[in-house]
Amino acid sequence: GTTFSNVITGISTQDQWQHLVFDLNAFAGQSIIVEISYVTDPAVGGFGMVVDNLVISANGSTVFENDADSKADVVSLDGFIKIGAYQLLEPKQYYIQLRSQNGIDS
């Protein structure tokens, strides 16, 4: 299948919706699966990704529409969870100190 990669990167405008449009004309008349995946480095992942207002249209007519708030049975949230609002969390940091118990460390 066709894969779009690195559409939204770590340098995308943060804390704002990103409006994305993909041309699916090559799949006209076919049954396809549209999949959204989120891959990040756990050290810098932060809040994560929010997806809303999915629309697929053909010739000016809407073929599929889901705003993630209705028709929950139509969209699989496999690996994702539905949230009600942005949840600001404090950043977490861990520090490790290695000691040799020799010289100045003893």
C-alpha cells in the first residue's frame, strides 16, 4: 500500500491543530483501510497526538465522516484512548549517578 511518513514531525507547530489533506484518487472504487499511527521517542513524546474530524470525500460529496465524538463503533481506537480535554502534566526527569566507591567516591 501507499505509506505517508513523517507528515507531522517534532518541529511541527506545537499545541495547534494541523490540517492534513491526502489525495486518495488512486484508490477510487476500492475498499481501503486508512490507518493513523503515532511513533515517537519516549524521552520527548510529551502529550502525544490528537486526531479529530476525519472526512473522506469524492466529487464534492462526503463518503465518510467521523469527529471521534460520535459513531465510536466505526473507528477502532486500537492502542489509543479517548480523552475529553488536553491534560497538562508536569515533565518528569530522572537522574542517575554512577559511583565507583574508589578514591573521591569512597
